[in-house]
Amino acid sequence: MGLTSIDWIIMAVYSVFVLGIGVALKRYMKTSKDFFLAGRSIPAWVCGLAFISANLGAQEVIGMGASGAKYGIATSHFYWIGAIPAMVFVGIFMMPFYYGSRARSVPEYLRLRFDEKTRGLNAISFATMTVFSSGISVYAMAKLMQTLHILDAPLRSMGLPLSAGFHISVIISALVVLVYILLGGLVSAIYNEVLQFFLIVAGFLPLVLLGLKDVGGWSGIKQQLPTAYTHSWQGMSNPHTNPLGVEWFGLVMGLGFVSSFGYWCTDFLVVQRAMAAESMSAARRTPLIAALPKMVFPFLVVLPGLIAISLPAQRPGLVPSAHGIDAMQEEMAVPGRGLIPPKINETTGQPMLDTNGKPLLDYDLAVPNMLVHYLPTGLLGLGITALLASFMSGMAGNVTAFNTVWTYDIYQAYIHKGASDQHYLWVGRMATIFGIALSVAAAYAATRFNNIMDFLQLVFAFVNAPLFATFLLGMFWKRTTGHAAFGGLLSGTLAAAVHHGLTLPVGAVAGIKGGWLATVHIYPSEMAQNFWTAIWAWSVCMVITILVSLVTQPRREEDLVGLVYSLTKRTSEGHLPWYQRPEALGIAVLVLALILNVIFW
């Protein structure tokens, strides 16, 4: 199905609107606080939508659809146990520390609680992680443009190979994000993320409804797929009886506790949105407001993946190939599954095989192929625009977090202290430029994975998992010392590297997916390997931090007021209606999440 003029108009209007937001906000970017922290003036509901939308990048709309096709409804665990409890925890317990300390970033909070070297280690690791995360968004955007043949006509007219569409798409998306972040800073990113939220709902809801009608609803999906794909908890007692390839302990500990709390509680990308709120109460409500729509997003982004593999195998001419008609015919010689085609080697044009000789399926194409298969003119343009919005907002969210950490926690702290505020504002804008350049480079590393969610979870295991252990001890155990925090973080990251270097997922070869030291254990899936990498990183960090704390000198209690839970005065919010109080909102959110887990047991 080709794009028509109405589809192009919808995408063009969105692009103009995005850039227009940046232009309109440019005159308000007078200080570094305006550029990096939005002046701490954003209402709670706007921050709440931005909080969830900052996480609705490529890893959400493409990665969750890919995981839905690869792992089934168990992918919902990334929401109902892998997000909701952590979002409640950060809203009720952690935002008072972040917002109350007036820290400008998560690494700066680590400096206030521990010391300078702990801040520096986290600043460097976090900056690296945001570059990879942003690169994933760039990769997903370019993959979509290539898959849908959006640039085929101009490429043919210029005599360029169709494969050049990937590279041109990378450049276009990077330039658009660069412009509106340079103009409007964090405020521009936040309001574009709110726009993105409504675009995703409008673009994906028709896709899901049409797909469900075609396959006969949820009952039709259950008839087409194995039982393990349509139950979220059944079979979790054995890693070989569920698509995720992980037993219930690895799931609950690795995803539900270490990875999820590590991400939602310590990742400055999302915390930055809450820190931009207009008050402490608004900051605490931000993640709780975000948790409500977060619970229903599996029905918008995971279901398309299940629908894609429930359909009959794709037929030539129905789903576009990124390599042209001739390559498509070759591709069909190695069948995919439903609308999921085999992954094609960019050099040879042949399907890629695993170590068992089976074709590697390109799960990242589940959602793009669903769009092409189902959406008519107009709706197709809206669906593609929703994807473009998510990719660019995901990239922008990582870039705004990167430029803040680079400017405050690396440049100001170690390179040029005592400069003027205008100088740091200039540095932030320059950081935006080279941050996007690094993201483009990271986009090409993402091409080595057939599911970008697997790649992203691996990055989180290295960075967020040990960091959460540090935060947990630092906030709730006043005995934790700076030397212990630094040693724990370093040890946890090294433990993640060692575990990854000694293990491989089934069917993979040693290299970027692990086993680069030796292969001592084979996991049933990449996701299982990621969860256990996170568990090892968190556990080692926790143990080392406790041991070193016991033999080093703690800080004075008066220096920890407002930074440790037992030494911080709780703010009364009794003046608020009960439904606006964080504790009441948190209980309601947890009850709803429990109900959803029971329904899809």
C-alpha cells in the first residue's frame, strides 16, 4: 500500500507543528534553568503525560510490538509488574528527595548524598546509556522509513540504491530533533511528548481494532497461538515452558524489581519530567498520573505483535520488502511467521540464520507491517505519524537528559567551573549537537539485534540495575558511605559485564550478544539473559556497598537531612482532596494492576 497525498499532508503538518513549538518557546529560553529544567513551572497533568511519553519511544511502540510477537502476552509484564509498582514507589518515596534537594539531575543528587566521584561515575555511565537509547530511536525511525518505501521514489530518480533510504532517514530525523531541542529545550520536548501521547492513541487504536476484527478477537488469537503466548503467568515455573525463557523468580526479581525500579526510580530521562513540575505535590503525583494510562498501553502496543503472528504467512506483494521486488521473492523462499519476515543480511540480501540453521525473524517489523496491512489512506498517514512522533520524542527525551547531565555533571563539575550561566546555556546547546551525532553512530549498532527491546534491556542491566542498589541503600540506610557507593556501582557494572561475557542466549554466536569471554551458560532467550545480568549487577553492587560501608566513615547526620528517609521531614498534603493525595493514588493504581494480572493469568 503506497502513501497518498493525504498521508503526506498529515506527516507534514505534524513536522511543522513540532518545529513551531520550538520556535514559539525560543524566546523563553533565557537561562540554563529554563533550558534544562523548564523553569520548574509545568502542571502535574502535563508532567504526567510527558513522564509516560518520554518512555514511549522506539522501545515502546516498535520494541513492545516486537516483543509481543516474540514472547506473547507475557510482554505485558513490562507494564503490570515491570513499571507500575516502581512508578508508585518513585512518586511516594523518591520524588521528595529529588525535588526537595533541589538537585538539577540524578547525578547531582548522588553528589549531595555521597560524593563527587560517585556522581562522576554515574554521569558518565548515564550519558553513555542515553546515547545508546537515543540511537535505538533513530534506528527504529530509519527502519520504518525503509520498510514502508517512503523514500523509494526520490532515491530512484537520483539513481541511488534503495538501501540509502536508511541512511537518509537517520539524517532527517536527527536534524528535526536537533532543531526543536536547540530552540525550546526541555519545555519543547515536554509539550511535544504530550502531543505524541495523543497521536499514538489516535494512530494505534484503529490498528488494534481492525486487527482484532480480522483474527476473530482475543479468542481468535488464542486459537491461533500456543497457550504460552496468551497467558502471562502460566508456565513461569519452568524457563523452557514460556516464550520469555525465564522462570518466575528471574522475572519478578530481574524485571519486576531490579530492572523496573532501576529504570523508573533512577533514570534521569523520566525523573527529569517530574523535576520540572510546579510544586512538590505536583512532582509526587506526576508518576502516579502517568501510571494510569501506562496500564492500558499493552492493548495498544503489545497486541499488534500478537495479531501479526496470528495471521496467515505473508504473501509477496502484501508486505513491502526493504530490498525491492527481487529481494522480496528471495525472502519468501524462507518463510516468516504471519506478518513477521526473516531478517535479511544487508550485504548479501539473503535471510540470516541462527546457529541451528533456522531463519532469524525480524520482529521489529511487526508494527510497521501491521500498519501497511491494515490502515487505509489517511489512517495510514496518522499511524505513521504516530510512529514518527514516538521515535523523535524518544530521541529528544534522551538528548535533553544527556545535555543536562553533560553540562551540569561533567562540564561544569570537571572541565570549566565558575563560568557564567549564559556560558552553560551555550554548552548545553552544543551538547545537544554532539549528543545527536553520537546517537546517529549508536543507531548502527542497533542493527545487530532483531528485537530492540532486548538491546535496551541489556543497556539498562549495565547502568540502571547497580544504580538502584546504590539509591536504595543511600536513601534508606544512613550508614552508606561515598566510598561504598562508588565501589558498589563500579563492581555492579563489572559484574554485569562479566556475566554477559560468560553467557549466551540460545542460537546466538559469541560477540555482541555475549560469550565474548567464554560460554559457561546458555539462556533460553535474550530476555532471560538480560534479566539475570541485571540481577547479578544489582546483587554485587548491594553486597559490596554494604561491606565497604561497614569499614568506612559515614557522614554526619546533620549533613544528610533531606537526603535520607529517616532524617527527612514529611510534607503534609492533608489540604488536598483524597483523590489527589499520592498515597491514595498509589493504592488505586496497584489494585488496578493486580486486577489486570489476574484477568490475563
